[in-house]
Amino acid sequence: MELRLPALHEETEFRRAVAAVPADNPTFLHFHRPGMTLADYLDALREQVLGIDPAPGREVASTFLFAFVDGRIVGRASIRHTLEHPAGQMTGHIGYAVLPESRGRGHATEILRLAIRHAREHLGISRVLVTCDPGNAASVRVIEKNGGVFEDQRHDAETGMRKRRYWIDALPYD
């Protein structure tokens, strides 16, 4: 598996993945708008890495990468560079998702592993916060397989968000 941005010559694969995004996960493609070209989307993602015009509610730089297996996009990872945003303690550093057609094959575990490595090697993050919904047993397993240590479960009364919070030591991680 590779965790990276698609190249311009991979637009057909990118469009296939866009079409496969489940209706129940509208945030699968952060910062994407209908009709956006791949080149424009990649520009928007590069701006997020630099912290230019961050998404509302995030206010921090973030890196968004796609998971490729044999040239096909199977999922994605979003890595927030800090937790210094309004929902930081609820959303954590890393979010990940797998396209429905690719679920149940261990891809989420590998995406999270590679995202933790990226956070350490490229962003200097030594301790990663990863969160999931309380009822998401699959995500609990993915996080725990990656060394996640449960800290607590929190409820944000303002947003109604409930999250299980796990810390992963990224320094010896591989």
C-alpha cells in the first residue's frame, strides 16, 4: 500500500474513487467540490498542508492522502498537524476511511499505520491522538492493532459529538 496524492495522469482512477464515495460519508473527500478537476483538487489539498484558508472548524494545517493498492484508490487518511482547533480533542490527529468495495481486507489498519508513520516522519508528531465513535467496533480494532491506548470517552455537549480517544506513541512506531 502507498499513502500519497494521486498524480495528474491518474485522474480516471480518482474519478472512479469519487464515484465510489458512499452517500453516508460526505466528508470522505475533504475539500472536494462537485465538478472540481483533479489539478484544482490537488491545489486545494496543497493549500491545506500550508494552512492556507483552512476548512471552517479546523483552523489548522492538514495533510490529506489517498491509499493506493495496485494502482487503485482503496481509502484515504487525513492528518491534522496539531490539535489546536476547536474540535481537536474530539477529532484527533488522524482520520481514515476505506471505500465500501475495499472494506474487510485490512486496509484501514494499514492506512492508519502509514498515516502514523507520515505524522512522525514528515510532521514531527511523536504522540498521535486517534478517535472513533463509541459504537464503531471495527475502528476500535484498527486503532488497537496500531498500538492505541484508550484514554477516555468524551461527549461534546455543544456539538453532540461522542468519541472514544486513543493515544499512539509514534516514535518507535513502524
